[in-house]
Amino acid sequence: MQPQKATVRPIQRFASAVSKCSAESAAYGKCILADYNSVHKDLCAKEFMRLKDCYSLAAKKA
Amino acid sequence: MRLNLAPVCRPQQWKPLLTGGTARRSYAFQSGSLNFEVFNRRAKWLQKERAAANVEEGRQADYLKDEVAMRVCERLLDVKRQFPRVLDLGANSCNIARALLRPNPDPESEPPVTDPLATKITELVAAESSHSLLHRDHDHPSLSTAHVPDFKLSRHVLEHDELLPFEPETFDMVLSSMSMHWINDLPGVLSQINSVLKPDCPFIGAMLGGDTLYELRTSLQLAEQERKGGISPHVSPLADVRDVGGLLQRTGFKMLTVDVEDIVVDYPDMFALMQDLQAMGEGNAVLGREMGPIGRDVLLAGDAIYRALHGNEDGSIPATFRIIHMIGWKESPDQAKPLRRGSGQASLKDLLEGQ
């Protein structure tokens, strides 16, 4: 078992990458909020793809 | 209303359940035993063992359990009795023992310095199914009994967390904090608590109920619905405060007191909340949940929705923990009982009209 202090958990790296995408995240949230009573698959696919691209970029840079 | 979920939850066209069909456990059933399994006991035990292995993180994440244990023990300040033998059911990391050993528990009282609550108790039996969690703080200074020499903490590892291996009428009080929301057969456990209590002795408990983590539940439901087209349970079904009174009464407790309070904790993001829940040992253990970790897509979407739906102005997100406190007393012939119907002397109608 690796010592706890030395390793950074994948979720922590994920969280720090996601924190750089607050604008895209807000846009996606706004899209869902607009119609949250009838959410179905891929309702906000466009906004999500932008959010995911922003996250991938931030994760690559880190 | 409880949804019957298939063992493997495949995405289906379900309406989003914002108020949550899976959120509330129902105890309003007809008499006659209904044996249902809601939680996977072995999964919960494994989660507790793993949480106990991360000692530092576990201690950091104990804030909620310590706070609730303190509030449970505050209710003891009003009882002017000595309790030779007390059971702490579902002790986790002995949070109740820590709260009892706190010096000066009531700074606002007269005289200004009060003895630790542990002076009212001679032996505290801390019962818990996870050995590692129970012994995690074995040598920690917060559990030192040096300043209360007559107090003894004995740890007991339960083989089965819903079967109490104690003789009937052997405890002067039963306490339980933040563990009853993982019990499958709550009526059964409550009746076992009732039987191990001596007559005219209290049971003081606190559990998570109702709308706990409703923000997390709704955000993950919406995220999963949008990303995958279906949902699977991420937050346990929890008892409602309205059912708790009926449950205690049916089990035979008298002089009931049930109250509810919300503790709202702010986190920087949804992932910090989920990490803390895991470190507390409060991960998902519902039978019928989708096995394996939540996918990155759903996590990403969930955090965005959480922030949009429930976020605070300063960028943090709130998480609600609804604590249900309950006090019930074991029946005893010399307890105050309600008067017989029809024995009233004064007429409320006359009193009110006379004004």
C-alpha cells in the first residue's frame, strides 16, 4: 500500500481539472435547469461536450 | 413509497424523480412481520473497514458524527440519574464515548464548570460490527479516561449488527448515534433494544432521516438521466420523522420525544462531499445499486447540476444532513401514564368561552 500523503487520488486530480471549467459548467447547469422536469438522454449534449472538452484540456495541461 | 429496483439497473425511460421515489423508506405497513433487505450488510462492513484503514482522513471526516454524538449527550444533561451500565449501539469510532468524556460539557450552567457526562456512567459498552473502526482511536488522547477514573469503556464487536447478543434487562440506558440508518430490520432492532433495557430506562438515539443529502440525490439523478437515460440509487432510502414515532410506539416505548434538526455543511464541490462521505464510511450500500464507481461523465454532469441547482453565491455547495433525534422509555409500572378517557374534570369549552 502506498503511503496516503504521497499519492494524489484520481478524484482529486479530476476535481482540480473540473474547477478550471466554471463557465462551461455553468452553461450546462443552466441548460438542465431550464427544463429539469423533463430531462431525457442527451437533452444538453452540446453543452456537455463543451464541458468535457474543457475538462480534457485542463487535465492534459496539469 | 418504495420503488422495487431490479438487481441490475439498466437505463430505462423513467421520469426524473426530483422528490425521489427512492428517497423515503416507508414504515406504514400492516401488522405482521415484513422482512425486507434494503442494504447490503457486507458491503457496509467493508466500507467501514476501509474507512477505518485511513486513520487521518477518517478522523478529519468525523466532524458530523462527533457533532451528532455531542447533541445526543446534551440530552443527558437533563437526566439526574446514575447509569451503571450503558450500551452504545452502532458505536462507529466511539464518538459517543468521546462526547461523554469532554470536560465541561455545559458551560452555560450554574456552576460554570460541570463534570464530564461520563461521571454519570460506570460502564459504556460500545458495540459495533466493524472491528477496525471500533479500535481505530484506541490510544487517542480524546478517549483517555484519566480524568474520569470510575468510567470504563469496553468495546464489543458484533457478529451480526442486527442481532444483539445481550441478556434481557441488563442495561440502564441505550444510546445510538448515526448508525440506525443502515439497519435493514429497524422494528426488530428497536424491539431488541426495548428488551435489553431495564424497566424505566431510556433509549436515546439519533439517525439520518428524510431529506438528508437531497441535493446530492437530485443532482445525480438528473445527471444520470441526461447522460445515460436512466437512474440507479445513489442515496439510501431514509426513514421519515413521521414514521419514527409510530415505530417506537409499536415497539413498546413510552413517553416518546421525537425531534428533527438540519445540519447544513458547505463543500467546495461535489467531489469533496463524496470523498468525505467515503471517509466517514457512509458510502452507498443499497442493494440493487449499479456496481462499480460512478462514471466520469455522470460525475462531471452531476457537479455542474449541483452547482446550478443548489450552489451558494460564494461558489460553495451545501449538503443537508437531517438528524432525527428520538427518546423512548422502557415501560415500568410506576411511570406516569395518560389518564383514562372520559376522566377529565375541566371543560376546555367553558374555559375558552369564559375568556
